Amino acid sequence: MICPLHGPILKENLEYYINKYDIWSSYKPEEDGVFIAFASIHGNTANAARKMKEILERKGAKKVVISDLSREDMHECVEDAFRYDKIILASSSYNMGVFTPMEQFLYHLLNKNYQNRKIGIIENGTWAPSAGKTMKEIISKMKNITICEKIVTIKSVLKEENINEMKVLSDELLK
């Protein structure tokens, strides 16, 4: 039944809806898993994000979901950020900051009071990597966020040393 002023009137399966409300109103994650959100200019950060997904899956992460913030629906990405208890943010540096799709994503999360999560950061920049610093500044305004100590810095393209750093980051994120 639909109430013209308030929308649907729930009469069945109330426990399910009350449980969902409890999760959402307390900003708890719905699932144990890792959401990887990346913003890549030339494809090198995208390659790093895909490699990180592979590493996390090999390390036994229950579920790993990856999204390209430049090409996918931003609202779906925000939904996934709230769904999982851990997130990897991977972005190119841009104009001494962070690439615009990542910046917009982080401000969406900030405006929706994103909290109670663990975050890992991967930045990419050829001359002066700045994405990590900018992402941390935005994240620092969020409540009860744990940022992994290990920040992976890629200089243009993924190198073997970066893969080893990503393994360290994955260990920290999953513990």
C-alpha cells in the first residue's frame, strides 16, 4: 500500500527493513570486503588498481570490487564505499592535487558523513605526486576513519618495487 504523503507502508518482512535501517543509520558496513575506487588519467593508475585487486584476492580478501570513477556511475561507487568495510583509493595527481573524479568522489563521501572504515591509499604522479596528500586532507575531515600507514607512490608506471609496497599495504588493510 502507498500513502500519498509518505510513500510505501511496510507490513511484511519488517525485521529485514529494521536491520537495514540499523546498519545505515549507524554507518556500519554491510559486508566484509574491499572496494577499490580509482581515477586514472592515462591508464597507469587503473593498471595499479587492477594489480591491487589481484593481490588482495590472492591474500584471501572475501570480496574485492573495483570501480573506475572516471567512467562509472558516481552514485553506484558511493553505494559500494558504504557497503564494504575497507576501501582502497587510487588516483593520479593532477594540478598539484588529486584527479577530479577522485576529488568529487571523496566530497560525496564527506557530504554523506562517511565513517567507520579502513582506507588504503595509492597515488600516482610523475614529477610531484600530490594525490595522496590531497586525499588524506579530505579524509581527515571524516569520522572514525583509519588510514593505513603504508601509502603506495607510483611514479608514472607500476614497477616491481610498487608491487612489493602494494603487498605490504594489502597486509595492513586486511589485518
